[in-house]
Amino acid sequence: MASRVVLHLERERCKGCGLCVAFCPREVLGLAQELNGLGYHPVEMRAGERCHGCGRCALMCPDLAISMAKGEAV
Amino acid sequence: MSSTFAPPEALTKVPFHYCPGCTHGIIHRLVGEAIDRLSIRERTIGVASVGCSVLAYNYFNVDMQQAAHGRAPAVATGIKRVLPDRVVFTYQGDGDLASIGLAELVHAAARGERITVIFVNNANYGMTGGQMAPTTLLGQITTTTPSGRAVKEAGYPLRVVEMLATLEGPVYLARVSVHDPANVIRARRAIIKAFEVQLQDLGFALVEVLSICPTNWGKKPVEALSWLKEHMLPVFPLGEFRAVS
Amino acid sequence: MKVLMKGNEALAEAAVRAGCRCFFGYPITPQTELLEYLARRLPEVGGVFLQAESEVAAINMVYGAAGAGARVLTSSSGPGISLKQEGISYLAAAELPCVIVNIMRGGPGLGGIQPSQADYFQATRGGGHGDYRVIVLAPASVQEMADLAVLAFELADAYRNPVMILGDGILGQMMEPLELPPFKEDLPAREWATDGCRGRARRIINSLYLDAEELERHNLRLQEKYRRIAEREVRWEEYLTGDAQVLVVAFGTCARIARATVKAARSEGIRAGLFRPITLWPYPYRQLQAAAASARAVLVVEMNAGQMVEDVRLALEGRVPVHFYGRTGGMVPASGAVLQELRRIGGVGRVQHVRPA
């Protein structure tokens, strides 16, 4: 069973600092064009299929904007 | 689906006020994860200091006290002496801990107070807009060292962990950093240990966490992390300077 | 059953009997016996004794311990109380109950170690920042050093406010027989203490209000509390004031001297009386007005250059001339000298002078 990863991006907490984008080894993430409620360009999923759940983005996020669910595909 | 990464229960849901990319947020999360890991949330009391993290009492989902600038180790001492079976930690910046509060820190450490000190070193006074701190590097420009910190006027940076390592009271002293994922994991491990020695009633513990200040350093967050790696690590070497075998 | 004790030690023992189990202090003459007594005594009752690295650290330890729910005491003399002022402002702002003892000595600066009352302004007007008040109690005997210690803890808890006991080197160092108060076991609950949030919502002890409207609301709450204290907690003593034509106003050690002087004046046919404030804040303004009803002149006697005399003038609003006699530097007014003043001001106009060294 391929393990499936679901990244949850809390866009309204994101301040567009770009650390997650910088540390993602597979360029899964990017910063959106539009602004969020805080007036920042929030993180967005660019290529979710490339994500294998290494968690570096979540480790480097200073605003608890990224959480990750990982496990056996149901 | 087993969730492998979620906000710790020991942090509230209140969004951080910190600047974009400020790694206070990461360090808050690590402290929250440590408290969750050790399942001590309901008997932990935190002491917030004065600086960018002065609002930490909004973020740590534990009983909190707000201390006067520099006095968190004394406030924590008062709490711990009265409630020896509770877990007490302070969360302090470099101006609070290494400048105005140095005497309180050194004596709490020398007494071996059973408290855990989380010391965030971002080489300047963040909240007040980027003045020199005791940990500001030689040559580093701040609003109070406009042409760079010069030895003749402002002396040398303080290496707090090494200083405390000359005392018997501390049982765990480490300096860690959060400038990349591997270091974030190591920082979490050190913070957990700093709480564990308190639970084992062994003595004083402090973890110095090198952190960035994009706004006052005038750098993008990613650049600030490399500046930390390139300039701060040589002056503030990482490692465990005192640990229980 | 009376025991003979030093003022400093009587106060310390009374605090323990009042349920105080936590003391943070620092050596400074003329208060150090209080620290030393509790170093022996508190361990006997399973209490916390800690000699801090400075008075600044000590007052912040008080903040933490009080916030954690303990009945906590600290003591010092003028210079140390100056160092504690920031902490006292925080304690008042965060509404934390505690007792702070100042066994006053000659000032300013390093000053001397003999008795003084020169910290009156600091105690009653506040040496720290912001609009805050501490309840200030002034003992005049070793018995009152003990009794007011018990009262101080009760008032501190009743109003969640720091209470200061303002003694001096004489009261601290001299021995007198006294009845020690009984042991008090049950302390009032602390619904606000930060002792771990098991089974309840978390609690925060704080004095930071970045929002001005919120800080003003907090200030108004504090001022309302101070108004309630001023309305209910004024304490004073009167001696032969009913028909007094010359009223002496003095607190603490000077009140003892004034009492002897009033007696001597009466024997010479001078109708003198004594008004002794016991709470220096809240000051007994209305009660002093009433006591001075029949007075043609008032003489204030202090061991300073004239501080409480300003409160006396505030109370009497110019209705009667207020004279002042003060000694400073640790010199103690002699009863004879005060009597001389009483004789002189029987009818003469207002005079204010500090007797030269």
C-alpha cells in the first residue's frame, strides 16, 4: 500500500516568509499570488503529488501553518 | 490516517504576532512539543520575559506569569520553591537574560534551581527595534551600533552557556539552533532534555537557541538563516556543554 | 503569656503564625535579625527561606511565590526598599498579596544605620512607576510589630494588594515583652493562583496591557479598590485629644516620644493631645480633622525633614497652623526638645524648622 501524505496549509496563519518553500526538497510549495487576510502571499500547493511527507516544511514553519497527515491509504 | 505533525496541545490557537520568518515561532512550537511529549501541561507554569516574546503568555497553553524585564529566573525561583512538584520554565530573549537579567540568571543557575530556561539569542533587542544586545556580534550594525559593534566602545559578545558551565548548579546546558530542519530536530531533543532533568529533580537547565530577526537584521528570512549559520555559529558554537550521563 | 523579643524577631514569628511559609530577603542593617530568625524558623514549619542575590531578585521571587498562591514576606531597609520599587509596582499592578517590611534607617544614599522615618513619601506616595497604592502600617511598639504583621497578611489577602510595614531601627532592634498571636492554619483560597491548570482553565498573572482602553479599565478597577480600602481600613489612635488646644501628630517611634511629651505638657497645664496614625496609607485625614477640632495649633514630630507634615496640612486645609519639629540622620527627637516646642507654640504663629545637627 503506498503511503499517502496530506499536507494541510493553514493559509490564514501564513505570513509568506518563504521558509517552507525554501526547504522543500521537491518544490512542492510556492507562495500564492493573491493575499490572505493578513495581507501576505500565503503558501500554496504547487505539486502535491511530489510530496513524500519529509516534514521539512512543517519543521521550518514559524507560524504552525503547516500540519501533515501521513499513513496507509484507506 | 495517523497524524504525524500537528500543532502541540501545549500551545493555544492564538496566531503569533511575530514578524514573518521570525523563528520565535519555531521555538515556541518546540517548547510546546516538549511539554506535550512529557505530558506535563497541567502542572507546568511558564514565566514570560520582556521582549518580542513578552506576549508568550498568549501562546503557551499553561499557567503563565509575566515577569519584569530580566527577572524571570527570580520569578521562576519563587514559583518553584513554593510548588516544588510543578514544572517551571522561563522563556527569555538575549536582552532580557544576558543584559539586565544576568545576575538573576547566574544566581538561579548557581543555586541549581530546578527550573528550565529557554534562552532565545537573536543578537539584538528585537521588540524595541533592533538595538545592540550583549550577544550582538563584533562589527554587527544595530540602531545603537550604527557603524558596527566596536570592541573599544561596546566590548565583546557574551557566551552565556560557556559562562554557566563554570558553575556546579547547572546539570544541563546546551546551545542549539533552528536554522535548518536537522537543527530544529536537535533543538527539540535538547529542550526535552532540559525539561527532563527538572522532572528528575537534578538541578538547573538552560537551552540557548540561536534564532533570526529578519526585520531588524534587514534580511529576508532565508538570508537571515544563512547569516546566522555563517556569522553566529563561529561565535556561538553549538553543542551540549553540560549533560547528565 | 508574654515573651521578651526584639521587634524584628517578633514580626518574623508573628508572620509565621499568620500562615506565612515563604520569605525572600537580603542582609541590611537594621533589619537583618528578621532574615536570620526566619532562616532558623521557617525550616521548622516546612517553609521556604531564601537569601536572594539582591533585593531586586528578592522582590521578584515574592512576585512568583505570591502568584503561585503562597503567603509571602520580604523585608529590608531604605536602600533595599528603593531597589524593590519596580517590583512593588508590578505586585500592585498584578494584584498580588504580599507583605513588605521596611525597617527604616537614616538616608539618603548609603546614609546611616540608626532609625529614621525618611521613607514616608516613598511608602505612601509610591517609589515605583504608575498610579498604584500599597497599604502602609506603622507600628509603634514590639507588640504592634507582631500584631500589624498579622493584620498585614489579612489585608493583603482581603484586597489582593501588597502591604508595607514601616518600622525603624529602634522598633526593629529594641526588646519589649509581647503576646504572640495564635497560629492560623486556614488561609483564604486563591482562585487566581498559577499552580498548574489541572482540571481548570489556565490562569495568567500579568500587568501588561498594550491596549490603552484596557489599561485604563484596569487602572479604574485599581482606583476603585483603593477607594474601598481608604473607606474601610483607616486606623489611628488618639490620646487626650478631646479638649486638646495643642495637638501633636506623630507615628511610630516619634509617637511614643510625643505621648510622654503630651503627659509632661499636661502636668504644666498645657492642654496637649496626641493623634497617632497607624495606617499611613490610607491616611486618616477625616479623623485628624475631627481630632483637631479644639486645637489652636498642631505640632508634627518626625524623624525626617518633614514628610507626613504634608498629609497633616492636607487634612487640616489651613484651618489651624501646623508646626513641624524634625530630626534627621538617625538622630531621635528628645522629649524635652519637643516639650519646648509645645510651650513655644502655645499661641505663636507657624514655625517650621529642622533642628541643625
